[in-house]
Amino acid sequence: MQNANDWMYTLKSGGFVEEPEVEVSEWIARTVHRDIAKLPFSEFFQASPILVPMPRSGLATPGTLWVPEKIASALLAHGLGSKVVPCVVRVTAIRKSAWSGASERPSPTEQYQSMGVQGTVSDLKPKQIVMIDDIVTRGSTFLGAANRLWEVFPEAQIWAFAGMRTISNPAEFEALDNPVKGRIWYRPDKDDSLRRP
């Protein structure tokens, strides 16, 4: 990849990387599997978690590209989870964060209100859940989904994994391949989220 924007576009479009070409979701899963012992978030995948792909901003349409689901399925194929459970769904469409300015992005509350947990989940008793997304910006989608999942699975430990994170300040950019473990906070006074790093 030439730069971060190229990589982001390739990731969002489910494209291919490297020579010979490999689908980007497969590349992510392969890399995590290969480097799992030294990754700062290796604990996410040690207890055979269920993998929950994050929903699109719009309502689901059969046959359309769903990159988080592709990443989750690739991680599963590499033994980094027990099953893919696409149970968090968008019940009302919401503005797309990727194309919104910082002040126009959906808040954690809007994300939460636009989601639901559906499907056959009553027989699931996961100890660990890893939410999967392609790109994390401020983390509002993850916060909304985590709270929905917590309502159904209050005993589960819930983590979030994204193939890429945005960096607002160019001076903080170190490298494309720079895996980190961080935190996402909810700020109730502003109804927004804060992600570090």
C-alpha cells in the first residue's frame, strides 16, 4: 500500500493487497494469527470468543459487501474464535460516520438506539465477545453495540477489534502496521466517545 488513505479505501471496499494478491480481510486474519503471541491485544482471542461483526450504517441488504463480517469469518477460519454471530443489527438507518464531519457523526446514544440484538442467541453463554469492525474512528459504534450486547450477555467480557484506526493528528502517525490496545470512553456530558490511542 502506498499510504494510509489507499489502505483505508482497500479495506472499506474489500479489496486485495500484496503479491500474490490476497483479500484484505484474509490478510488481517493471517497477520493476527501469525503475530498473536506478540500483539498487545492477544488476550482478546485466547478464550475462543464469539465474533460479532458490526452492522453497516444502513439497513442490511442481502448480497451487499459487509467487510466486518468478512474479517470475522477470516479470523474464525484461522482459529481466532469459536463462531461468528452476526446478532447486532441495525434496526433504523443512521448517518455514515466515515462520511460525516466530527460534529455530525452519530453519537453513542444514537448508535445504541439504532441497533438491536436479534437471532437465536438464548443458547449462547459466551465468556468473551469480540466485536469486529473494519475501521474505528472515535468508537461510538462499538459503544452502542457493546451496551446492546451487555443487556443480553451481562456475564460476558466484551472487547472490540478493528482492522484499522483513524488518526486525527498527522504528527501522531507512526506506521501503517502499528497494532495497539486502547480504550474507548463514553462522555455523558457531551454524549460522545473518546478513543485512546
